[in-house]
Amino acid sequence: MKKILTFVVAAFALVSCNQAAKMAELADQVKINCDPEVLEVVGGFINADVAVTFPAEWFHPKAKVVVTPVIVYQGGEAVGTPFVYQGEKVTENYKTVSKDGATISEHVTFDYVPGMEKSQLIARATVYYNNYEVNFPNDIKIADGANTTYMLVCKDGTYEPMKDKYQEVIPEDVEAQILYLINSSNVRSTELNSKDIKAYQESMKNVMNDERRTIKGTEIVAYASPDGPEKLNNKLSSSREESASKAFKTVAKKLETGDVNAKSIGEDWAGFQELVNASNIEDKELILRVLSMYSDPAVREREIKNMSSVYKSLANNVLPALRRARFITSVEYQNYTPEELADLVENNIDVLDEEALLRAAANTKDNKLKLTILKQAINKYNSERAKFNSACVYMDQEKESDAKAMLDKMSNKDQCCVNNMYGVIAMRAGENDKAASYFAKVKCSHGAQNAAVLDILNGNYAEAAKKLSGSGNCNEALALILTNQLDKAEAAIKGSCAKCSYKKAIIAARKGDAAKANAELAKVAKDEALAKRAITDIEFAKIR
């Protein structure tokens, strides 16, 4: 009896073993498809959807099959979460496969590891039947991997220094005026000998002797005060234009004045408003409101005269100053040239004002000197722009901590450009969520372009392409490649650097133009990092 029992057990074991072995032997009937067909790294992860297809009559009702996805790459393996399937008579809680077969969809995800650029996603499977297990004789290849083109994104960030207000040519006016009596256009001798006229003549002599100043021309402008009939005032203003023009010939007898042009304005409402606004006249706000409410001169005059309590003050203190003619000579002052600024920086930097220091710093390509000039602007003028521009220099030198320290010294940190640079600093440090919060506050184009870098890193390629459209940013072509807009991508590449050639090679390879792809890769040879990358880059698998 014991022998019979032993025989039965052995026979049962043999059957069990044979069942498992039979399923493993027919392993090539199990198919696994992958989407995408070529693995892609997105945001530091490899994600793919696989469909495992078991044929009819293959899966034994009492068997289990464990399928383990594995990425095999240069330097190691990454083992994913196994999928477990069971036959119809297995009472465990796995996905059931009937004798009619089935296609079951699964999702796989792996952390990216350097080296996976040249890899394969495979499946290793084991059949379990009773207490026996048999491995599939061969691994099942699922997909090649992995595309890392998005990693070509430039994370340097885009920013620019604050602008200076330095004027290479500064317009100036030398001005004097003569006053008339009410309803008169006669020029009094006292006016021609006034302090104002003498100061004008003295200033003009100084201008004539100044090599940095050029006289551009003179304008004579005549007015009438806005009291009385408008028609009469216009006629009076024209007469004053004539008398002032004759008087100016006497005033400017020994002066260079350039071309002289004369004009009549008529009633001087603009001057009236200016003088009232600067005065302490009672109810001046009411007078100014009348000017804003009415454009008709007659109505204005009537409403103001109705304010009898203040009109006397206007007649005594404002209106006489508007019965006038002005002599206005336009002069251009030639500011320091770039060469002069450079010399002054070296020999007499203390004479430079804030704007000149900012311009001198912008003119030099020497970062050490640039920082020295900006330091002078900070120390002497507490210049906010110099602080920010110093941060830009530090960013150019990849000294992010120094840049942040300089930004922290600024009094107004809630400016677009400051938030943008804080964001770039965070992005360079890999603090992408923090960077995104900064870029969200930035309304200028730099913020959008930098936010697009985060979109690329997160796999939001279409959004990145939208933000970078027409920007000329170096990442624009990459975003277009990642969205497979190859012609647009090629048109967006303007430079001739190694990275530009590499992108052109990718475009050519995707279009199937092996000759062009290899020609562009030949230009990359001197860039050690890109040349090394090209060897394993799956973008070029079909042209090798």
C-alpha cells in the first residue's frame, strides 16, 4: 500500500511538473505590447502601458503566472512590480485568465537611472502549478529605451539687467521772457534790461563757449492772458509775437541762437492752470475743476469771473504773468561717451552719477570691473538697480548664493524681475515647485519662458511650446521637437553651437535623413558631453 501511495504521489508530481513545464515551453505564445514602443523618460520617470496577451487553451485553470517587468541597462537592472495572473480554478485574489485567453492591460513605472538611455524593457515570467514553479526559458522583450531628449533643456533661465536712464545727449532749454501790460503789445525797455533777460544772455554766452553743448534753435512764443474776449486776445497775442520777434534781435545781437521761429498761442490757459495749481489761492480746486469741466474759453472765463471772491486775486497774482512772450533756445548737451566713461571709471569714478555708473557697468564685459562699478553705485546711491544688476552678474558666473544675497538686500523684492530671478535660482537648485511659485508672479516674457522649462521637465511639452512660441529662446526648438513639430523646430534653431547641431541631428534622424543627421553629429564631436551622449542616444538608433 505504501508503495502504491508513493507511486501516486510521484505521478501527481510528475503531472504537476509537466503542466507547468508545458506552459513555460509554449511561452512564445504569450505576447506583450507596449505603449510607447520606445520608452521615454519624463520628469525623471519612465512610464509605459503594457498589454499582456495569453492565447486560448494556454492558461491552465489551476496555474498561476508571475510576470516581472525589468529594465536592463548598462550598469544594472531595475525590477518593477510583478503582475500576477491565475487560472479559473485558483481561488486567490489575482487577475483571472480563462481558458479562452485574455489581454490584460498593466502600467509600469520606473525611476530613471543614468545608463537607461540604452536599455530594454523585458518581462521575466514564472509558472506556478501546485508546489512546482518553472521559469519561462527566455525573457520577453517588450520595448527599447529610453528617450531622454527632454534632458537637453537649458535650465540656466532667462533674465536681464535693469535698464539705466543714462542719456547720451541731454536736451536743455535756455529761457527768458518779457511781460506786457494789459491789452498792450509794446515791449518796454525795462523788460529788455530785466534780470531774466540778462541771465539768458549770460547763459547763452556760456553755452557758446562749451564744447559739449550745441545750439539747435530758438523759438519765440507769444501769449495773451485768458481774460476778455477771445477774438481780441488772439489778435493781441499775434501782435506780441511781432513785437517780441523784433525785441529778440536786440537781445540776441551778439549771440548764436540757431534758426529762430516765432508763433502765437493766443489765450494761455495751460499757463493759467499751471500757475493756479502752484498758488495758494482760496478755492483753487474749484477753479481747476472749472477748467476740467469746460473746454469753451468763454464759458471758462464766465464761470471763473462768477467766483468774485477769488477773481481779484487771479487778476492781481496770476493773469499779469500770462501777458508775455517767451524766448526758448534749445540746446543739446553731449554726455560722456563710452570711452570717457571708461576713463572716468578708472581715474575719477566719484564724478559719475547713478545713471552714468549703471551705463559704464553695462558697457564693460569684464565681470570683475562690472561688479566694482555697481558696488560704487550701491555704496554712493543705494541703487536698487545696481543691486539687481550685480545679482545678474553673479548668475552669469553661476554664483547663485551670491546672487540671492544681493537680491535679499533690495528694498522692493516684489518686482517682476526680482521674482523671476528668485525663480531661476530655485530652478537651478532643482526646487521646481518653489520656482513655479515665483514664475507665477512674473508677468513679463522672461517668466513665461522660464516656466516653460518647468513644463518641459514635467512632460508638459505642448504647454512649453505655446509659452516659447516666437521667443527665440534656445528651448523653443526643443519644445517643438518634443511635440514632433519638426519643420517648425528646425526653423527655430538660429545658432550654430554644438547643442544646435545636436538638435538638428535629432530632427534629421526623426525624418529619416541619416546623411544629414550624421553630418550634424560630426559638428558635435568637439563637445565631449554631447559626443558621448550621441553614442547611446536612442534618437539615432535607426541611423547607426
